[in-house]
Amino acid sequence: MRAIWSLRRTGATLRLGAINRTHVEGVPKKWYDMEKHKRPGEIVAYEGKKFTSEWYYDDAGNSQALEYAESLEEAERKKLAALFMVLGDLGQLRNKEKFRYEGDKIYAFKPKPHRFLAFFFEGAKVIVTNAFQKKTDKLPSTEKERAIRCLKDYQLRVKAGNYYGKE
């Protein structure tokens, strides 16, 4: 049985089991159109009713995950945006083929064949750290280690009050 989610915000129906085969309509243009972010302050990928997905930026103002997402074709960006929408608006994504816990507080959004690693943070935030194209069945340890480094850096910079600029 396939899960069907009604997305009230856009009026679209998203069939999670068929995301890879269908053209996802109704995904908010703000995200998948991906206008180049001019400054690190523009970090929100999707703001939902339950969670806000944000791109992680290093202290030099670079976001590997956002750069990777911007390099994808529009249909692939829509798949990722749809996953952000479901998690953001409904508060959960139960399909392990699309979203899975990878251990060490790291989760993976899985719009095939890509992987976007992320972690949850207080304030109902999902911080997307890095992305890559899946080439093996197992999560590459280098990618997971990168996500863990981003998590630690994010926590330190938020605690110090210098991640979001002037708060």
C-alpha cells in the first residue's frame, strides 16, 4: 500500500511511493526555482507548520548542500522540495526509502539517486548539511563524518550567537 499525503498548502497530492516516477506539482516555487542565494542570511529551504528546513552554512558563508541542490535538474529539485514539504508540514516522513535515521543524530533525505544529510535542532529546525549522489548501498563514512562535523560546528556557533548573525 502506498502512502498518500494531501498537501493542503498547495492543494497537491504527493504519492511518496511514486515520487521518482511522477512529476510533483504544487511544490512551492520559492524553493525549487533556487534563485541563487546572495548572502548567508537566506538559509531557509522550506518553512512548514511543524518544521523549518534550513541549509547549513560554514563560517566562510558556503553551503555545500545548497550548491549541490542548485546543480540538480528541476525535476530532482522538486523531489527534494516535496520531501521538505511533507516533513515540514506533517512533522514526519515514515517512508524509509525517502527519509531515514543514519545514526549519530544524522538523518538522510533520499530523493533517488541523491542523499541530503541533515540533523534536527531545537526550535523545530532541520539543518541540511551536505549532499552527494548515491553510488553504493551503504552511506559513505566520509559523508556522515562531514555531517557530524557540521552538526558540532553549528551547535558551537549557535551557542556563541554568531551563526545567524545579529540575533
